[in-house]
Amino acid sequence: MIKKIREFILGKGIGGESVRYLIVGGLTTLVNFSVFVLMHEVLGFDDFVSNMVSIPLSILFAYVANKLFVFNWRCATRTELFLEFVKFVGSRLLTMALEVGAVRLSVSVLHINATLGKAVSQVLVVILNYIISKLLVFRRSDNDSDNSTSS
């Protein structure tokens, strides 16, 4: 049974990839949320400053974890690596803007606690980030069916 679970999580294909993405997404959310709570609730920074620190830290964590663990992705050249990083960070900045806006909306318009607004926004962000990563950043072309073997 343990072998089947290991194969499901680490296996190739969409099943294993999805499970790995959920694990990494959960860890990324934990990094994001923990830094936010530490800064906002413990250290007393406002929600905007707390987001502006927690989100970039989680983006860096997510890039490395998604590249190596989720998509098992390797770049053949430094130029490819640079472009991949730019696409990843650019897409995460887009979802960061959505996240910051959602928290601000939660606090100022809906009068919801910033921490609760942050938690709710994470669901949308995780889904959007997977779609963007899969379709734009770590996309395999038709003639590159096994990018993981590139160095």
C-alpha cells in the first residue's frame, strides 16, 4: 500500500503532478500565511506591508519547489532558465496583485478580518497559479515530451 501511495505521489503524469502540486501549494501557502501572520498579528505591521513581504518569499519558495519537485523541470541554457524565471515571477506578481486586492477588499469594503481575507484569497491564488504554471511556465512542447532529461 505504501508503494502504491509513493507511486501515486511521485509518479509521472497528471496524477502524481497534481498531488505534488497540492503538496507544494500547501507548503507555499504555509510560508506565505505564516510570514503574513507573524508580521501582521505578532509584529504589528499593516496588512499591505505584511503581504508585500510574505508573498515574494513564498514566490521564491514556490519557484524552486515547482521546478524541481512538481514539474521536474530542467533548462538547457541559462537563457531558458532566465526566461522561465521571468515568466514564473511575472505570473506570480499578477496573482499577488489579485491577492493583495482581495485582502484590501476584505478589510476596507467587506469589513472582514485581514487574516480571514488572506485565507480565503489563497484558494483562488493556488488554483490560478497551477493553471498558469502548467500552461505558461513549465509547458512541454510537442517536440519536447521529456524536458526533465535536459541538463
